[in-house]
Amino acid sequence: MNTAIFAFAVIVFISLYGGFHYYAYIKLAPLFPQYHSLLVTVLALLGCSIFIVEIFAHGNIVIRLAEPMAFISFSWMGMVFLFFVLSIPIDGLAWIISKTQYDLVHAGLISPWRTVVVAIVVLLVSGYGYFASQRIHVERLSFMSVKILTPLQVVQISDLHLGLLSNKRYFQKIVDEINALNVDIIVCTGDLVDMQMDHLNALGEIMSGLKARYGKYAVYGNHEALAGLEASREFSERIGFTLLSNTGITVDNAVNLVGVDDPAVEGRVHSFSVNEPALLQKFDNGLYTILLKHQPSVEQESIDLFDLQLSGHTHGGQLFPFGLLIHLFYTAPFGLSQLQDNSWLYVSRGTGTWGPPMRVLAPPEITLIQLQAVKN
């Protein structure tokens, strides 16, 4: 990824994350009037812990130490975000009430004890979010087309973010669930790995157990660019995936799979360097064409050239209310959308998690896609 873009992203992240912690301090300080210094120290350590974990995630540092550190650090990331999201509207309501005569209501809304209530809710929501992130949902889609000569079953996985926080039992369940479906093709629409790849041997062994009659295929997401393209390719191929990097393949003379790299691969933010319509035209052979593309961006010139675009990236928001904010960036941030009569877009909520090991109102999924021939 372009160094300048990466540096800018880091600065924005640190500013926002630091802001969340400053806000938490403002709200928590009245509850601990004699321990302000300790509170600052604890919040600073928790805020910096994700960077400490990143150091521990590399090299030969004991994995038994790195994994619990990562869990605590990224769980805290989710909790401080939820605290901000739940508390800010109360501040807004308190400001509105302050303009009225409801003094008792206003006093309750600004009371330090309201922070205690919010913190309890955050703990409950975080617990729910963790267990929700470990429950597999199978979304089922069915498409019929004259281009389909042989019925096929395709499974889409996306945004697994294999790394320190990946629960091995959860991913073993995913493998078992997919294998039980006895599918023809498995595709991964990016972010198979997370930003570091030093401790993936056990997860690699689990994921290599995925079975599909005609093979497993993947495209680069933005996190493959962060983790390192060569390392990402080596890992993907080691567990049996064929990477479609701005290229395509006709599988068993039955379906075309065309893969497009995420813009981050070339240090871009949203613009794609590949001539997508020209790439798709190479597979204008009368067969059903599936476009694999990490981000749910649709090029108008490409719509007539593919039948189904499969994407991910958005995680369905992962933590409410991110799902609402995603609509500002993508017209179709998740789910199934019809682009034209015979062209569709499906955006997966993702199979794993990034950052906080929790999902709130955005359950993880694997997607079973049934391609059926039109009956005469």
C-alpha cells in the first residue's frame, strides 16, 4: 500500500481512537475524583495496547502471551467505541433538555451515575456481540440462467481476517459446515488474512481442510496488501486457494470466475487500475460469469459483462451503527441487489471479524449460491 495513504490512515485512526479515550476519561473522571492520574494511566495503557500487541504478534514471541493480550486489547477497542456511541446521544439529549424547565431530567442525564449505567449496557452488548460473532449463519441464494448448462453450488466466504484473534474452534466449525454442503466451488472475496501472518500454522491446517469439487479461488483484499502480497499469496496457495489477481478462469467448462485486485494492492484508495470491462470481455464465451471483487463497487461499463458480482469488505457494519455509515460510501453495502435484468450484486457480511472480536446486529455468514439451468 502507498506509504502516504497508510500514514494518513494511521493518523486518522489514532486521532479517532485517542478521542474515544479522552471522551471516556471525561465521563469516568467524576466517578474517581481521587484517582485521576491512575485513570489516565489505565486508559493510556489500554489505548496503546493494540500497538503493543502488534509488536508481540510478530516473530517468535510466545503465542500464549500474544493471544490473550490481543483479545483484551481488541475487546477494549469495541467497548470504548460502544461507550462513545451509546453515551454521545445522551449528551445531545441532555443539551436539549437543558433548554427546557425539566431540571430533574437534565440532572439525571448529566449525573456521573448515568456513566455507570452506560458502562453496564456496554458490557452486556459486548458479551452479546462476542457470542454473536461465533454463530455461523448460512445465507442461501439461487439464480437461474440460460447460461448455466450444469447446476452448480458455490460457497462464498469473505473477510475471515485470519490472525491472532481467530478462534480455531469457530473456523473448524466453518470448515465442517461448508464440507457438509458438498459444494462444487469455494470463493473467498478478499481479506482472508489479517495484517500479521506470523502465527497462522494451526489456522492454515484447519482451512486447508475445505473441500470443493472444482477448486477454491480467492482475490486480494486490502488486508492482503497490508500483510504483504507475497506472504498472502503463499499462505492462500498453501491452503489450496488459487488467487485470481486481475485475471480469470473458466471452471470445468461450466462457469467463468473473474477476479479483480483491491485498489490497496497498488496503493490506491478506491480507484481500480485494472481495465475491468476489458478483462471481463475476455470471458465472453456464453457461460455464466461471476466477478469476484473485494469492495462492493460496481463499474457501469461492466454490468452487462457479468451475471453476478460477489463482494465483501463492509462486514455488514460489524458493530452498530457502522452499518448505517457504510451507506455513505457504497450504494449497496450488504445483501443482494439487482443491477439489471440479468446482473446481480451480492455483498457478504463477512465470515470473521476485524478488530473487536464481536458483532452487533451484523452476524457472520457463509453464503451458499445455487446456480440452476433454466428448464425448457
